[in-house]
Amino acid sequence: MTDTAKLAALAEAAKSALPGAVLDARLSVGELTLVVERPRLLGVLTWLRDDPDWLFKTLIDICGVDYPERPEPFEAVYHLLSIHKNLRVRVKTSTDAATPVPSAVSIFPGANWFEREAFDLYGILFDGHPDLRRILTDYGFTGHPLRKDFPLTGFVELRYDEEQKRVVYEPVKLPQEFRNFDYLSPWEGAQYPLPGDEKAQSPQKG
């Protein structure tokens, strides 16, 4: 049986074993994605881990995705590996900024830091996590930097204040006005004219 056939069988088995929990099963370019109901996420992960026909016992990663146009803009995405079957499966569920996703730490202890990372970078909450706090940004950081609406400049900046002898946080200041670039002349100042670079043409001498 090919890997694609195995994944198709896995999709059918999951739908049969967990009626209503799997909202969609997408098999594309040799990869299977199971879209599951958020309240039943842990049941799906437990079944994938423990079912003797599949044994997805290795949690490879949990990551977040931001789709701002959706009513529930965030996805928590779980990547699992079955050494038993030499297969991988992706499990996804959606949420918003206020609704927590059930924590998978009780099923996969390695989910601890992955969930902290998703919380830190996207603001995704995980209900039942034993220690949900930032892991990559500083504790005084404002916002979640991988959200699509997060400004490139950030909200605050930190620096070491020599007088106070400590690190201080200050609102981001942009004292220099944004420059207006002339994209018609990207090589202004070159020694030879470029096609379309009207400004580089020498003025006519009368």
C-alpha cells in the first residue's frame, strides 16, 4: 500500500472512530490534513497517538497561523509522526484571540514549549497549560509579533539607560519622516542614463 493510500485510509478511520470531530480531511501532494472541532481536539490527538493501527506517538511541532479575514483568524497546527507506519499527519483547529484551545501537554508533554511559542508570537491561548507565558520575546514585550496586524516597528523599544543603570522600555519613536522615494530614478547619480530614467538625461544646452 502506498503512503497516499495509507493516508486516505487514516482519514476514513478517523472519521469513523470520531464521528463529528473531524470536520474535513484534505489529502494533497502526499500530505493529510485533518481539520477538527476545537472542543474535541484532545480526543483526536489521543486517538491518533493510541490507536494500534496508527500510533502517532511523536509530536514534531505546534505552530500558529493568522488569517485576519476569517471570523476565527487563528489556527493551531499540530504535526505528528508515526514511526510505526512511517507517516506524518497534520491536525488543525481554529480559534480567535479570546477563545482558548485545549492544551495538549497532558497527551504530548513536548507540547509545553510549542504552545508557549504560539501564545507568545500569535496570542493563541491554551486552556490547561501548566505555565503559559512568553518564551521568545521579553516579558515586557507588547503585542504578538507574528500577527498580520503587528506593526513592523513594534510598539515599544528597550535600551540600557546609563543614568538609571537598567534596561528601560519606551514607546517607539520615529523622529525621521518617511522618505518619498522616486522609483523612476533608482540609479540617480549613475554615470550613464538608464532606459526610462528621464531625470538622468542631461538638460539641453541652448
